[in-house]
Amino acid sequence: MGNPAGVPRDFEALEKRRFQAIHMLERGLSQDEIARQLRVVPQTVARWMHDYRTHGKSALRKAGRAGRKPRLSDKQRQQLEKLLVAGPERIGYETPLWTCPRVAHLIDEEFDVRYHEGHVWKILVALGWSPQRPEGRARERNEEHILNWKKNVGPAIKKKRAEKGASSSSSTKAD
């Protein structure tokens, strides 16, 4: 069972539950009763008890951070954010647009740490950056000129529909 997607585990609460099980056992409750009250399977309670008996309380303490440790330190992440704010033109790109491949290249160049382009977005989100798509319109776009063209010029050059009843120049009738 586990947490729903996106819901972090509460390591403090998990540790508290393990120690609560020890206290319940010391009061004389059976492992099955402890499992029912704590809403875990009896095998879990048995494992906690075994760990407690063989390694003491330290075996029940929270394990700490789950997963691989980050390859960029907090200081490097702060430095990365400053580099991102400075813009991609600073390192030789022609456009002011950060893409995941560009950010991966920046991290590799500045910190000698390689990230796959597909995973860079996780770092950006952690820094508070949001993914955005560039608008597909030119900066030089003249809205008034476009509106005028759509209203006056476009309809004037548009093909007109043929009148009803007009026959086609090709015929399938036999003569």
C-alpha cells in the first residue's frame, strides 16, 4: 500500500507508530491486537518486534531521506538559479529561451554534473521555475494592421460562392 501519487511520506509519524507498537507490546497486548489498532498487517508488527529485540530502539528510528542524494548541493542550486536568471545568451545561445537540453548543458559546464535532459525539469520545478511554451507570435506583430486586413482586405480577395442553379462546365450526360 503506500501513499497516493504526490503525497510525501511522513517519516515522523511512521517512527512514532513503530514506538507506539513497542509500548503496546510492553503493556501486554498481542501482536495481532497491535496490528489491528495501528492498522498494519501482523507481519509488520512481528518485523518491528524482531528488529527491536535484536538491535534495540535504534532499529525503529526513521531511516531518513528516501532515494538517491541530490548531485547538486544547495549552494550549487542557488548558483544555478543565478545563472538561469542571467539568461542563456550569457553562455552563447542566440535566443532568451531556457530549454531542458540547454539547462542540462549549463549544469554540465558549470558544475561538471550530468543530468539527462528529461530530468532537468525536476530541478527547475524544485527551484520554483515553471515550464512554459513560447508564444507562436512574432514580437513585431501589428495587431491593428492584422485586424484591418481581416476586416477589409481578406474578404475582398476571398473567392465567392457560385450562384445556385449554375451548372458545371463538365457534364456526365451522354449526347
